[in-house]
Amino acid sequence: MNESLAIRARELTRTFGAFTAVDHITFDVRAGEVFGFLGANGAGKTTAIRMLTGLLAPSGGEAVVAGHDIRTESEAVKRDIGYMSQRFSLYDDLTVRENIQLYGGIYDLPPAEIRARMRRMLDRLGLQRSESALVRSLPLGWKQKLAFSVALLHEPRIVFLDEPTGGVDPITRRQFWELIYEAAHAGTTVFVTTHYMDEAEYCDRISIMVAGRIGALGTPHELKAQFGAASLDDVFVRLARPERAAGAAGAPGEPLAPRGATP
Amino acid sequence: MSATPAASPADAVVAEGLVKRFGSTTALDGMSFQVHAGELFGFIGADGAGKTTLFRILATLLVPDAGTARVLGYDVVSDLWALRQRIGYMPGRFALYPDLSVEENLRFFASVFGTTIAREYAQIAPIYSQLEPFKRRRAAALSGGMKQKLALSCALVHRPDILFLDEPTTGVDAVSRREFWDLLAHLRAGGLTIIVSTPYMDEASRCDRVALVQRGGILAIDTPAAIAASFGRPLFAVRGSDRYGTLRAIREYPNTGSVYPFGEVLHFTDARAATPPAGAARELESYLASRGLAAAVTPTEPTIEDTFIARLSAAQPEQAA
């Protein structure tokens, strides 16, 4: 196993009946990389992530995630990855400490180890005095930082983040990206999914799924250059709706030709 | 109900000192602003900044604790029944009937306002025609982008003079998001006043004017270009191979005014106002080189997000970037 790769996917495929949701995707994610995984609704992103996190068996191809084969070692995959979704990672009705204990327990960490890691985490976040506070009472920005740290509690090799900085103010958002960079710097691979291209700009490399395949992969800078686009948003729209970018207004199912929509 | 307001007021919304508290939380802390008739106006701020409370007050669904607001010349408290006929409101959460079909939802909203789909078809056609192929589908079974178009159709079916859209693009993919903004531009071109809220800075450029909101107050209000230009200091983009190491090194640089990640690069301001930009850039480059970091420092145009960060830092020094 190549230790410098956090994810190695080869011809990974998933079909549902006659429908191919993920169609032979091949890509690598390096250890310590901040990797953005993008795609329009229905492009196959969710299916791909469910396979990469050991929740869904592939129909074909293979992938090694955190050193484990997703087909034969899906339980080991789940143990060695972390996951944070924007809204549902922590329990609002539990205290900060209870959330951490619950999470540490799920990953079978010994109680003394949970206490030690909790102490370090709260010190680093400046949340020592909020240990007994209900999570619901914390400002959104703090909740997100805490959720991210909790997702790293069991020291996973890869952490999956779903729209990690949605809805927060621009300063909190940057503090969050610094936490992400810090984790990546320490060797944790960060796998980010998002609908927001300005969020994708913070990733080292991004891939954009289109109709079950990887339509583009590279650094944000490379993709903008490759598509001659001013922003990642333009790259995304061109990939997802080529007929629109070509200026074919009034295509079937899209009868409106809005003003100012010239290419 | 009070006297009939002027037929075409220059200001579609006039808010003066709006205050709203929920228990010990101050959601709106004395907010004042005007929105001109025919404008596409954006309120930009984080979750919890007060956007939804403001929209509920303007849509006559919530009474302010202090201050006044007039929408289309009507007071939002004393003239609410007259005003409700003339506003369209699309709440942030999908608020249609999931078990009713697309057509049934729209018919219901039309009937509430004493009209029919047929009578209002011209108004909603640009949006509704995209949904018509699915008109018998249950609303719950629509994609995010289609739900949003249905909600917009329902908010427009009584031909309002002003439209309030609370975070219409949250959770919608980039393609649908762009289509939605194109629709808003189209409606605005037809003369409708549109007030929209969003947590996303990149949507500001689609608005005629925007207000940056934080903690129930307005940090800035102007055209997107003017807000960006009001940054008022030389701003630099720092591009290096080790972004995190470079960020940490610049934090320790004695001349740093501010530094923060901005997409692929770092944004930096020099604390010394008098230093010419070319000199400041070269000095930072040589400082980074002395720390073993290869980075290119180039002047860059401030964006609305840079201004937002600067104003937030000034308003909340403990949060400074």
C-alpha cells in the first residue's frame, strides 16, 4: 500500500438497476491534501462518497481509502475516517463534554485517553470554560470548530467535510479554514464537498463530477486556466451545462432566455 | 387602515431604527435603511445576523419592539392587511405543501389572494413554464432547484409589487443558483422591487445595492463596487507553495496589518500606511525568502468580502483576522 495516498480509486463504478450513478472514476488524493469534491445535484457525488466511506459496496472497480480496501475492509475504512456535516455533527441537547465522550466512546477510545484529548482540544480552541455548556448555546462558528475537532478526535487519516463553512461570517470562515490547513499540515487528509465554488477555491485540488464521471480535476488555478474562465463558478457551469455556456438559449426544458445571460 | 399612500413612492422600503429582541437575544439592534423602487437589493450576512427577523418584520409576520418600517408606503404594523396583498414572500425554509402537487400548491396560493393560475399566467410563465412538465408531481419529490422555482412561482402568483426572498439559494447547486439569479434579473427588468438575503458574498455582485449585516446592525450599505472600493488601502495577494507556513510566517512579520486566507491565495495589508505598494510587496517577499518561503506578492483589487472582513475586525476587535 502506498502510504502517501489517502485515497486511490480505480474505475470505481456503481449502478442502480439500469442507471449508472458513478461511471468508472479514477483519481488519487494525497495524504495531507485538502481535496474538493464537487458536482451538480445528481452528478453522482453522494453515491461516490458513500462508497469511499464504506457505506455502499461498489458494482465495479476498486478503491483503497486510509489504507483499506473499501470492498473487503469497509469496517476498517469507517474506523479510520472522520466525518462532519455542516449541521448535524453534534448533539445540541448534550454538553460539549458529553458530545466528546459520546464520540470517543463510539470509536472505542479509553476514558482516560478521551479526557486527555478533550483537554488538549478545548485548550487549543479556547473553549475550556464551555465544557459544561450545552452545544445549542454556542455560537454557530464555535459549533463548527468544535464539530471539526470532534471529527478528528479519533485521529482519522482522512476527514470528510460537507459544506464546512456554510452560513458563517467571513472572519469565522477564515478561522475555520485555518483549522483545516493546520490539520492538513499535520498530515490529515481533508476531503471537502460543497456546492459553493468560492469555498472550493480554498482547496489544494478539486474534482468536478459530471454525469457519473470526473469532468475535471486540478488545482483551482489550473482549472480556471484550462477552461479560460474567470472563476470556478464559470468552470462549473460550463461543465455541468455545456449547452448553456455555448449560448444555446431556449433549449428544451429551459424556455426562458434571461436578460444578460449572454456568454 | 390609514390613508392611501402615494402611488409610486421613490423608496419601496423605509426602515427607521428597527429593534427586535427574543428574550436576552437582540436580533435587530436599531436597523435603518431605504430600498429604492425597482432595486434588486441584497442583505448579506451570516446565519444569526438578523436577516430572517428583518424579513419577517418587512413581510408583516413579526412586530418590531421599536422603530418603524414602511413598505410601498404602508406601515408594516398598522397597514398590514393592505400591505399583504402587495408583497410576495419566500421564506428560507421550503414552506409549500409537500403532499400537494406542483399545480395544487400554486392553485392554493392563487386562491388565497382571490385569483387563478390562468389569470396570472403571464406573470409567472417565465418560471412556471419550466415546472409545468412536472405539474402533477408532489412538491416533496422535486429537486432543490425545482422546489425553489415553485416557491418563487407561489410568491409571484398574486402579482406583488415587491418580493422578499429569504436565503433563496441556500443548499442549491451552482448551476441552479445561477439560473435563479438570472430569473431575478429578469423579474427586476420588469420593474419588480426585489429584496433578497444571502450568506454568500459572491452573490452580492448580482445586486444593485447591498447591506452587509452583522449582529442585528448594518456595517455598510452601497453598490457592491463602492463597498469593495471603500476598502481604502493597498491589498496584496500572496501566492506560495506552502500556504499554511506562509500564513504563519506573515503573522510574525512586524509590518503585518492583516493577513487571512482568500481562496487559493492569502490577502495581506501592510500596517504602514505610507509605504508605497511596490516597496511593501518587495519587502514582504524578501522577508518570506529569509524564512525559506518562496512566494509571489502582487497588488490585488479588494472584493466586497475584504471590506466585510475589515469592517467586522473594526467592529469586533476580539475577532480580528
